[in-house]
Amino acid sequence: MGHPTKVQLIQRKTGPDQWYINFPTAVANAMEFDKGETVEWVIEDKANVVLHRQHVPPSPVTVKKTLRRSSVESKDS
């Protein structure tokens, strides 16, 4: 599910213009952002921008990943 967000431009009389993109509260809460946290934007292409966290908080849930054989592999055995 996406969260549409408008890009804002602040044009200043002195100094450079600034662009703002605000995170919806639901996204910020889900990501567990901290006030003042530093993140890095990585431009993949003109359609995709990736937000990279330098310090990721630990997950509250431990997920065990298991590999399962597909039914095709089972039949070949």
C-alpha cells in the first residue's frame, strides 16, 4: 500500500531553494524513525529513490528462515 505525498518547494529570497518531502505518520512509525536521525537518499533512476538508514534499530521479532524444497525437486529425488 502506497502513501501519496506531495513534494514541496520553499523558494527563499536569500540562499538556495529547499525541497521537502514529508513522511506520513504511519510510515515514520512503521520505520521507527528517531527525531534528528540521519538518513541517506540513493538515486536508483528517475523513478526510484531509496532511503538508506545508517543505523538500523534491531527488529523486535526474530524470524527464522527455512529453506523448503519445491515439489519439482522432491519428484526428481
